[in-house]
Amino acid sequence: MRKTYLQILLFISVFLLAGCVGIGGEKITLSHDTLAIPTQKYTEKLVVEKPATDLREEKDRIGRTTITAFAISSGSVTTTTPANEQIVEQIIDALSSIGYQVNKNNNSSDSTNAVKPLTLKVVLNDIWFKNYNWVFPLVPTWGDIKITLSLENASGKKLFEKSYEGGGNSLCLSGSCAFGSATKEAMTDVLNKVVADFSSQTVRNSITSESH
């Protein structure tokens, strides 16, 4: 009888541990879903400064996993490479998708009087995600990404500046899926807003006025 009781306890313990999504921490790569791309394409050159300026206090992680009803930390959520590098690559991908020639240098044969590409500076204000395992098998995972973009000409004059925020959540039952899905949703939210602005007439006027 005692042996059966211990086996039941062991089974329950294993079940509960297995149900702790992301226990021990997770390592993910930031990505995005299909973006809302306008039909019109643009061809101006832009230089995105690498890496992003990271204003976070905790630069080594982007969130945490939790256990118990009190959401005690059970591990850190980190990125496979520095988050401020991955954020920039995501922005480059989004701008390239609407035609901008991003981080492509002028040909050496260009005239010395040729207009230099505008510089886009990226600030990573915050990126933070966490989950709540206590209501397993429902395991909500959620968080936000906040960045600021500023567009400057060769003289350092600021032509455009705006902050963007995107949120994401997931109910996946595995750590990598949970945090991967939540961050992807938030990243897609942010990038769609960036694409919309860099396709808008207001930003387009700032870019084209410096490109001629």
C-alpha cells in the first residue's frame, strides 16, 4: 500500500513538473509573422545603426518563467544572441520587405557629391515576457516589446522620431513554443506599425526630401 502511495506521489510530481512551462528557463530567437506589406515599394537607401542602444536594466534576459501560485521565478528567458542585435535585424527585415535598400553602401564609383543614406537609430526601451504556471494546463505567457526609432540625415539632423510598443501572448504548453509565440506576436505588432509609418506620406516626405 505504501509503495502504491509513493508511486502515485511520484506520478503527480512528474506531472506537475512537466506542466511547468519553461521551467529552468528558455532560450529563443526573435522572429515575426507575415507583415502587412503595402503594394507600393520604395527604393531609397537607409543605414540602420547596429546594434540598438539598450536602455534595459537587465540586458542578459528578456523575461522569466514562474512556478507556484505566487509566480516565483524558476528560470530566465534569454535570446540566442543579444536582444539588441536581434531587434535591429528584425527592423532591417521589415524595411527591406517594403523595398528600402537597408545597410547597402553607396557604390565607390558614385560621385563624392552623392547624397549619403539616412541613418536610422534604434533604441531598445524594453522587452519582457513571463508566464504563469499555476493554472496548468492553461499556462498564459505574455509580454511587451518597446522600441524607439529616430531617422537622421548626414549632418545629424533628426527628421523623424517615434516610439513603438507591441504586445503578445500565448497558451502553448511548452516553454519554447510559449515564449516563441508570444514574442513573435509582439514583434509582428511592432514591425507592422513601423512598416505603416515608413510607408506613410509624412515619413516618405522626410526621406525623399533628403534623397534628392
